[in-house]
Amino acid sequence: MDELAAGFRGGTSVAGLARQFGIHRGTVGKHLRARGIHPIPKGLRLDDVPAALQLYRKGWTYEQIGEKFGAGETTVRERLHEAGVPKVARYGRAGRNLQDR
């Protein structure tokens, strides 16, 4: 738990810590809250959507975009859908379902 807290305070995201320690994001959050740290996801702000869309066009996955902006995969997918990216299966489809929008 000390390593999780130190990593989070050092700037590592909850998702990054989950991957590093091989545990679920919810478990990371639970341990951080037990230490008095309340991680609040930054999310994908509306003014970040154009940059996220460009990364998606370059083939980045929802997960990669989420890591960059501190947002969850679902949030990224929803914001990009709102920006015109069609809904399709998530796995292995990065950038392939986007025409020049």
C-alpha cells in the first residue's frame, strides 16, 4: 500500500498502478482511500476531444488515449462516439472504423 500511495503521489495514474501491480483499478482506489488519498479521475475534457480524435486517427487505442488524458477507456469511447466515431467492437479496431470526420 505504501508503494501504491507513493506511486500515485509521484504522478502515476490509477490505471498505471493497477497494471504495475497486477490488480484492478478499483482495488488501487480502495487502497489509496484507506491511506486518506481520494483519487479523482481527470476525465476527458471537451477541449481535449479534438486531440484525442487525432490520436485515434493515428491508430491509438481507447486505453492509450485514456492513459494520456487520465480518463477511462469507456469515457474515451463515449466522447469519441459523440465526436462522430461509429460504435464498433473495441478490441483490435483502433482507428480502423474512422473515416475523415
